[in-house]
Amino acid sequence: MSAAVPEVGSRRFRMPAATLGAHAGTRLSVVILVALGILTLVALFARVLTPYDPVQPIGALNLAPGSDGHPLGTDSIGRDILSRTLIGVQVSWFSSLVIVASGLVIGGIVGIAAGVFGGWLDALLMRFTDLFLALPGTLVAIAIVAALGYNLQNTLIGIAVVWWPYYARIIRGEVKSFAARPHVEAARVAGASRTRVVFRHIVPGVVPTAIVTASLDIGNVVLLLAGLSFLGLGQPAPAPELGADTARNLSQLLSEWWVPVIPGLAVLVLSLLSNLGGDAVRTLLARRR
Amino acid sequence: MSDSAARVEGLRVSLVRDGVRSDVLRGIDLTVGRGEILGMVGESGSGKSVLALAMMGLLPVAADPQVDGTIRVGDVDMVHGSPEQLRAVRRNELGVIFQDPMTSLNPTMRVGAQITEATHDSAESIRLMSAVGIADAPLRFTVYPHELSGGLRQRIMAAIAVAGRPSLIIADEPTTALDVTVQAQVLDLLRELRDEFGCSVMLITHDLAVAAQIADRVAVMYAGRIAEIGATEEIIHRPTHPYTVGLLRSRLSLDTPRDRRLLTLRPETASAAERMKGCAYHSRCPLAVERCATEQPPLAPASQGDTAGTADTATEHLRACWRTVADVQGYTHETSDATPIASLARPGASADTTATPAAPAVRITDLTTVFALKGGGRRKRQVHALRGVDLTVAAGEAVSIVGESGSGKSTLLRVIAGLAPATTGRVELAGRGAQMVFQDAGSSLTPWLTVGDILRERLRPAKLDRAAASRRIGDALEAIGLPETVAALRPAQLSGGQRQRVALARATIIPPSVLLCDEPTSALDASLAASVLNLIRELRRSLDMTVLFVTHDLAVARLMGDRVVVMTEGTIVESGDADDVIHHPEHPYTRSLLASVPDIGVLS
């Protein structure tokens, strides 16, 4: 019989890739989140890091990247592209965070209220949410910006107005599912007040889902903001904005490509990093549970 | 072809759980003879389900299994066979019945179609459905799983299991999720399948009595090894391993003395590493000697000398223990009576409580609860969960409510706790109100709060300062037999028995007038269940509580209640002194319940 005894861990029963993959996933997630942290720091100190004034022409026109004190070159009126891009990233990044935060707050309040009280309030809030979900979000945002005037604040208001229903839906669903769990009944029998049941025994369970949803959503907002700005619905010129800088210099794409492409690349990096960051948050939270 | 349906030799399996690799099976030798029913008995964590998965070649890849040893089913090696070979074995040689037929049947397919996947012939499927005892098989052929009762679903699983004319059916806890009356039917069915189709059955269960009912041989597993294996008669009536003895003695029967503490196994004290060194049971074993902690006992014949060499290895009685058979069986006799606990004596027996009729703790008058079911169709369906229940429970009395699922027993408890509405009728509670202990302690504790947070919540009305509250929490934990340090842990860090103790601490940290228990031990292993039942009985006396105890287990009902109330279809059909109801049942329903209880008689 001894010949038939296999060596422990024969190939068929070994799946090192799976376990290694799990560790690698954790490590990669941490790396991505560190990168996002650095990005946030750069955005925070963008004013200090910019070598030149982003709005004033300071050099020769259409300098190529790498030339003479302008690592990313200059645009058609001689403004430093690095400086404009850094400020553009700052605006884009913090605006996206503000929009997602507003979605979490408004959607969270609506979702928790609907999920906890149920009945007619739930029906009312959810039909209201459905109404917003049925509107073409981007168009409504454009309409609001057009009506209120072109500036950053109005753009943010426009997007925030259409951004929360998604969160309301998800958070209501989670609240409902947690409210039906036995530990909530147990807390009620134990005499916990309604407020306490909601904020100690239901809401903490909803938080991880809400965080993951929000972090996966930041990339969408980055793209939407860049898109609106590209269409001319951002800040008025000469403010540095990634979408607008790409749009305004599009005619140079075949002659001085870097002038429109570099701000576009910045949008790509931002949205890619935030999508990876969303996945990273999900991986790490799943591991913790 | 060999003379066995399956043969396992030197099987070792290690799996990764939560990032930690542990040895789940540590050297299993086992033969399932042709046409034999083998009962595999063990507590949760003994490795019995992993053994079943290994035999099917279905160890979870995510757990990165490392397998050593051989498993032969028919002529195929289930450890080294190619995926095609393993599939062929599963298709042609093996049939499987899982614990929960609802999750193992496809909810989107008609049951007939699911059987036909295995038979490839609908006429044959209908014949099989009749063969497994499904009445009106042609009609039932076209229904979906959710339209069938639990027992019928399990029969559908059985029909699928025998469809390929398997040589071996592996049944993993097939009766655990079922009511006693249905449980008996499913066990009968397994025996009939063996008789009719000539297949072997490996019946995996945590309940020795279930195995004893139909098994030819029983193997008792402990911590990934076989502790004892032999003919069912031998194992039940002449156990030779201290663990088997302990299991048999902590089992509750309808004759367990009611005024004594229930016998329990000692709690585990050794670390995992210590357990792996010697006999895994040594730290719980009352008979352990030094050698037990250092050297692993081999599985050897129980009757040494006289039958060695001549005995048939397939039916031989084997045991893995350093102590002699005489030592183990001698010890059994020495301690065959548990010490009676004075405080557990019935309060109703003393004269003064009957002389002063205090206000009842619970008075329920003509209680009706109707649930409206939402669903397809225009007419709203209504379910009458309770139909005019009257029940009065005296202060300090313990009443057990028994019934099968759907009898309304849990709804009654939930109405008393204020978790379900009363459609008509009244519920009056005395004094300090009611607290409840739930069936699944794990999910009744908020996962992200610590034990201390959970207990502190009940102290809020008392408005204690931090130090006083912490002291109360420490006292409450001590009263239920857990160290104070548990307060800092979250429910996921506790074992099943500890969670149920914490749930009890929450219910009793401020003693309620009435303690409502909804099957608090049905998810626990026998010995743990017994210790929790002991605890509830002690708390009842020390805190002077009235207890309403809902259970489907008649033996538990008799032990926990001064009075037993039998419910079916939302009404009370019988009520009376616990021993009277169990030993002299009057209602036909009570009699049918009692007839279905698997019992193995008193240990001699």
C-alpha cells in the first residue's frame, strides 16, 4: 500500500496561487491606498508645489515638455502646463470628494429614514428617489449650472442634486436587511430605545457597504466633472481645469500634442487611481470581516 | 470489484481556515461494507463532514486542502483520480443527501426535472418518487421545491441520490433540520433504500441515537480521528472509549432524572497543539493518565487476546484508548448517579407556594395571531399562527411548550415578548416583564459590539456609573460561568456555547419576571446543550424567575418544565405535569410525537 501513499501536498491538492493571491491582494490594496494618500497630499499642497502662476503667461509659447524649467512644457499663450495641471488635479479631486460626501450624507439620511420608519414615509421617499433616478442626471446637472451661472460652486450644486438617489437606494436596502436580523429583535427585547437600536445595532452594519459604494463612485464623479468642464460648464477661463484645458487646446492635438493631452492624462490617472482605490477599500474591508 | 463500497486508509486532511492551516482529519481507517449502514457520530468540529467531502472528492479548493492517504470508492482512488474519474464516481457510485434540502435543491427547477437530470427518463423519475414514498408522484413531479414540506424535499433528495443506482449513499445530517415525526420517516426511508437498492449508507450525525436507530455499525469521531468503532449494539450498550461513554451519558432521554444536574463532558482546557500530541480527548477525560497527554493511542481491538487475528476486520470492535476496557466500564458504574442539587428541587413541591396563590406571572387569554401573507394572486392569504390560546403561568413556575415547526409555539413566545402582534386576546405580564433567549445565539448578538457593550445596554435604565456597571457585568458573566475578560470580546470570537451564555447573561443581568427561551440549545452539541440547560435551571432558582421554554425536543421539555404544554396548529392540545404528559399522554398528537422520539434506552 505504501507505494500508493502520495506525498503530502501533491500538485492536484495544492493551490498556492489562491493563498498567495490573497496576500498579494492585501499588499496591492495598501500600495494603492498609499498612492491615493500621496495624491491627496499633492492636491492639498498644490499651491505650494506649482513652480509658476498657473494663470499668467510666463514663458515662450508651446514649449515641449522637458524644456528649460517647464517639465511639462507651456501652452499656446505661454502658461506653465505643470502648474495648470496641478491646480486642475486639486480642483477635480476635492470636488469629487465633496460630491461623493454629499451623496453619502443626503442619501444616508433619506435611506436611513426610509428604511427605519418604513410605511408611507418609505414609500414617499423612495418614489421621490425613483423620480430623480429617472431623470437624466448629467442633463439635469447641466441645466442647473446653466440656470445658476457658470462657476465651480454651481457645478457642484448641480451634480450633488442628482447624485444622492443612488446612495439612498443602497443604504435603505442595507438598513432594511439589518433591521430584519435577529440581533435587532434581541436588542428591542432587551429594552433598547428606537434611536439606540438604529444607531447602535443597524447603522454600524451599513457603514462598510456605504464606504465601499462611495469609494467605487469617486472615479465616476471625476469623469463627470471633467466631462462638464470639457463642455464648457466648469469655471470660466482662465481658471485651470483639466476638462476645459483639454477642450480649449484640442486644435493643437496634431501640432503640439502635449498641450491638450497632458490634462487629459491627468483625468485618466485620477479616475483610474480612484477606481483602484475603491477596489482596494473593498478588499481590505472584506478581509477585516 | 472489492467486497467494500468504500475504503479509507490512513487519511489525513489539512485545510486552511481564516488563514490558519489545521489538521482536520488525522489518520482515518475505515471500510464501508456492501449493503451496510455505517453511522458516523461526532460533535461539531470532529471532522465528520470533511470526511464525507473527501470521500466525494469535493474538498473545498478555497481551503487549499492537503490530502494524505487513500480513499477508494468502488475501484477509483478519490485522492489521486483525474477530475473525469471523480465525476464518473460521483455520477455512478455515490448518492448524496445533505442536511438542508432547501439549499441543495435548485429553487428555479421543477423537482421532476431535477430528478430526471440524474435518471434521464421521466417515467423512471416518477417511479423513483413513488419508491421514496412520495404520494401522488405524477402530480408532485411538476412542483417547485418551495411547494413541498421539509420531509418531502428530503425525499426528493433521496430520489436523486438513488437515481444513479449508487453503491454508496452519503447522508450528512439528513434529519437535523426536520421535525421528530418526519425525522423518523427519513431514517426509515434510508433503511428501505438500502434494502431495496442494496446500496451502502454512510449516515453522518451528531446524535448517537439517530445513528443507533438504523446503523449496523457506528463510528465515533473525535478531533479528526476515530475514537471507537463497532457494531451498533456494542457501541451503545458496551462502549469502551471514555468519550463514547460521556456522549451516551450526556444524552437526554425521557427518563433522565429531573431533579439532578444533567451530566456534561468536561470543557476543553488543552490548547490545539497539546491536543495534537497525545489523545485529543485527554484534557476532558476523567480517566486520563500521563501517557494520554503524550502518546496517541492507536485504534486497536477492544477485546484483546481471545479474538485477535481471527476476528473479521469489517465488524470488529476497535477503540483508541490507553486505558483498559475494564477501567472504562468500571468507571461508568462508579459514577452512574449524578449528585442531586438541592436548589434544583421543584418549588411547587413545597407546601407554602401552593398555599399562597400569588398573582400569575403570565396570563394569556384567548390569544389569536393572524399573519397576512403578501404574495401573488389577488386574494391575500392569511396564516392563523395562534388560534385562541389560553395559558396561565404561576410565578416561579417553569412551563415547557412543545410542538413541531408551524405549531405556533415560537409565535406565542414572540407575542409575549412583544415582537409579534396579537390580533385578538390579551397578554398580561407580572412585574419586571420578560426577557428572551433566542435559538441562534450567534445572530442574536450584535456582531460589531463587544459583550460588555451588549450587557451594558440593559443596565442603561439603572443609570449606574461606569465602575458600578462594569462590576455588574463582571458579576453577570461570572454567574453564567464565563471569565470577566470576555466582556472585551466580540461575539465572533466566542464559541457557540459561550454565545448562548452571553445571551443568557444579557437576559438576566437585570433579572426579569419571566424568562422566555426559544429553543436555546437546539443548535448546540449534546454536552454543551446540557450545560446550558443546567445553567438555565440554576438561574431560574437563584433569580426566582418564571420560565417559558419552547422546544421541539420532548426530553428537553420534560426536564425544563414543571408543566408541559403541547401545541399544534396554533392551539394547545394538552397540558399537564411534565412526567404525566410524557409518560401518560392523552392526546393522540402527543402520542405520535412521543412515538417518533429516537431512543436508545438507559445506559446499563
